[in-house]
Amino acid sequence: LVPNIDPSHADVKVLSGKLDLFLSVSTGINDAVSNFRSNGVFPNGLNAMDSEQYLRTAFSFPVSIVYVGLEDGTLIGYWSDTTGVYREPGNGGYYINNTDMEKHFHSCVDKQTGEDKDCIVTSGQKYIQCTPNGLNAMDSEQYLRTAFSFPVSIVYVGLEDGTLIGYWSDTTGVYREPGNGGYSVNNSGMEKHLHSCVDKQTGEDKDCIVTSGQKYVQCTNAADDVDGLCEEIECLHQGKDNETKWCSDYVIKEASSEQHLGFVPVSYFCLDVQGQFTQEVGKVIQNRQDEPSKNCTFGDGSLVQRTNSNNYTYAGCGTNKSCNLVYTGGRETGNYDHRYRPWYTITKELQESNWSPPYLYVDSTAYSRPTFALS
């Protein structure tokens, strides 16, 4: 609708005629597409046959530019009367060393010469990042690169499943696998966590044992907690906007001297120039301003050369389809679970952004903000 235009103008008549034609055929097209979908085609995406059928249908549209775009990243249609467009499902912004995305990384072409070239995101370009309900291997690395640009030394993200990732200082990264401590040392399902601690002085492996008086998270129905993860339930309280929230079904308990319990450790890592965890010789940063030239070492000066082999989430298991079963271990481990720390529990209770009381031992305060999953 454009004001101050003479409806009798020749160009307006032509445009009106095209619009009338489009509206007349679009009804039939909508019916065809609806029938298309109701018959089981196009269920959740576009496979090869769906794509070709769509192109034949869209080519009859009385317009030059027509797209269909899906939530998984798929795009198909026409840019002009003679040019079609197609985009594979998936997200950009992946790390260039990610072998799972190699087929996309090497699939670009120089439009002038036809030579193959890599698909590189340039500064300022946007991309899609997914962390739907957790942090898989690729999500974790992406988060670290983003958080490393923050003008603060300590920054964490903690999830309700126990995952913790971020930075403890300018040169130290932290990561905790999802799962709950307080499991029996005889629980075979938690064995990968029980044996994953390390002596920070010598680098020798040791078991992750809860000591008397330490806290731990336990599912309300502990008998069902075979893998250290609790179910999600609807919270009894609501957020400040009165929308219902969802919480994990767990309680905080304290270990006694009679119990023999293990914990899921938080690991402390050396960092490279991009803020990624590393133990590569000569690639460790001493601070964020200098070039990486240091080594990752234990207290006695020996090199950190640790890898953990199992179905660890950080290694790409769990929500990620690709899994290599191994991730680099840290130079130090400890029993830390954010789910019973004030910065997390207060934020969970308030369900809004807040500043903590001063931390006198580090002469600072903490800013926390809750983030809720879409599902």
C-alpha cells in the first residue's frame, strides 16, 4: 500500500495485474503444498526428491525470487528467472579444524575462475550457534572462544545437569562434565569419573573421593540415578514474569565420614591463544597479551600429557552425533559443583539478573544472569 500514487498510472496497472495473477495462482499453490505435506512429503525437512519437487512447483510462481527456508538451515528456491539457490542444512561458525564440517568448509568456489576455495567467515559476518539444552563438544569450544573476549578474568556458564565451563583466570580454563557427585564408588556407571582425578603436583592419576562434610547433588529418586543425571520437573514457583520454569529433580546433601562416595571433578586447563584448552608444547599462553610460548606443567615441572578415554560429553558424545571418545584432561582437578554455590542458587531462586555481595578474598563481586532452554 503506497500513498499518493495514481491508480490509473500505467506502471501501477501492470503491477496490479501481476499481483492479481500471483494471488490467483497462489491459492492453488498453497492447496498443492498443503496436499504435499498432508501426504507425508516435507515432514520435517527437504530430502533430495522433496527439493526437486519443490523447485518444479516454485518455478511456476509468477515471481522471480522465491525461497523456502527451514529451521535446520536448509534454503532452496530461485534468485532470478535463471538462477536457483540451495543451502545444505547446518550451522556456520564452526571451527575450521572440525572434521565433521570438512565437506562444507571446502565446498566454496571462486565465481570468476571456478577454482575451489575454503568457506571462511569474515569479521563482522553473522552465524548461527546452537546450544539447545546443553553444551556438546562443538558448543563448548565455541563458547570458550566467545567468553575469552570478555574483559573479565573469571567467567562461567553452569547448567542444571552439572556442566560447567569457562575461565578461572586469564590463563586457566575450567570444565566439569554433566552428572552428579555423591555416587557410590562401586557404581560402574560412574567409573569414568571416579578414576579421572589427578595430583596437581606430580601428575599421577587418583580417584575422585568425596570427603566428610563436602556437599553433593543427589536426585530425589536416587534409585533411578544410575548415570548421575536427574529428570527435569516443573518447578513449584514461577519466574518474575509469572511464566512456569523447569528445574532438575535434585536435592543438596552433605557427605558423612561413613560414606564412600565419588564426585564428578572440575578440571583446570592451560590455554592457547584462542582460549582453547591445550597441553601442546610451546602453545600455552602466559597472559593474553603475549604470544604463546610456554608449556603446560604440573607442580614438579613435568609436562601435562593427559587424555581421558570414554563417552565424555566434551569428547563429542551425548547430544552430538560424532564421538571420538577422548578429551584432553586438565593439569588439576577438584570437587566443585556450581549447583550449590551462592552465585548459582541465588540466581536460580530469583530467576533474574543480580549482583552478588562482595567476595572479600578476591576484592570483587559477581554478576549472574539466568538463561532458560526453549523446550
